[in-house]
Amino acid sequence: MFEHLIEIILPEIIHLLEIIGVLIVAIGSFRTFGHYITHLLNPNKNFRYQHELGGSLSLGLEFKMGAEILKTVLIRDLSEIWVLAAIIVLRAMLALLLHIELRHADSEEVA
């Protein structure tokens, strides 16, 4: 009975997490673009575009990675595991690269 409940509820939770991740990336991208346009019109304003966009991308990737981890519960054969593992590794590498880029931008700003 519990397994049947998981098979019904878990896909909905996974889809919700993926939608949240996409919304975070989209809203963060539009917000950063809005600030960029504002900066073009008023160049005196100092704004850290990399931090806002990078933070949104990183948080969105975390939600997407959470959804991928939950998908491991629903895996039925070995080929699905390899695909899911590749997706998780790629998203983890993207998150790490974003973190390194943000840290690099912080060190440039301090110097």
C-alpha cells in the first residue's frame, strides 16, 4: 500500500520541484535583465548582475537536482540509473561552476 502511495504522490512532487526550479531561473533572469536595462538608462547605479543571475541559476539548479534525486525512488531498471546519474553529475558540475564563478566575482569586487 505504501509503495502504491509513493508511486502516486512522488511524481507530482517531482513535477512541482521542477516547476519551482524553472520559475526561479526564469524570474531571476527577467529580474536581472530588468536591472540591466535600468543600468543602461541610469549608468550611475552600481548593480552586481553576476550575483543576482548566478544566485537564481544556482538555486533553480538545486531544486531541479532535488527532483532528480527523488526520481531515484521510481527507477525500475539499470539503464534509467545511468541516465539519471549522468543528469545529476551534469547538474552538480553546473552548480559547482556557478559557485566558483560567483566566488571569483566576489574576489574581483573586493580587489
